[in-house]
Amino acid sequence: MQIRKGSHCLEDFLSESVRIEVVLLLSALFIGMMYGFIYDTIRIIRRVIVHRKVLWIAIEDIVFWIVVALHSYVTFYYGTNGIMRGYIVVGIVCGAGLYRVSVGTLYLKYVTRIVKFVVKPLKKAKAVFKIHLCKR
């Protein structure tokens, strides 16, 4: 193998199959980060719209995990020709964890504050509007 001067391409160092595996691992990391983001968005909705029954939270979680499982399976089924690889599952979990420790806590904290700040006046306006309707 000749190394060309100034060449930094993975083609020179990795075979085609290894490059595909690296791309799949990076895709799994990204997808895990997206799953973390989506779940945090669901958590923000739960903080703004209070769920009075635990049953609704359980249903939301079950639906989320079914969608995640189906999406992951279908996405990587086509990427690996039907072979489920362990490093893909590890990549998804690590991606979700990476999201959580990097921007997840900040996203959850500050977006919740912003949404509550926007929703609070709307709730007050709704209450005032109800009072005016009742006086008629």
C-alpha cells in the first residue's frame, strides 16, 4: 500500500467493509442522540402539561419505545442486510448517553423554562376569557 503525500482519506487505510461498519457506528451514535433529544422533548411536554394519571405517562413511554425499536430495526436492517450487530445497539445507547451528558440537561432545563414562560400568560388569558364569557 502506497501512502500518498497529503492524503487523509479513509480509503487509503480501511477496506470497504470496515468503512461501512464505521459509517454504521457513527449513524448509530447520531440516531441515539436524536432519540435522546426526542425523549427530552416528551419530558418537556410532561412538565408543561401535567399528567394527572401515571397511566398516560406509561402509554407515552411504551409508544416511544415501540417507535424507537421499529425505527432502529428498519434503519439498520437495510444498512446491514438483515444482520443485527451488537455494536449498533451499543452505538445507539452511547449516542443517547453522549447527548444526555453534553446538551441534554441544558436543553431540558432551559427549553422547559422558555415554554413555561410562553404558556403561563396564555393560561392567564384563557382564565380571563372564561370569566368574561361567564358574565354574559
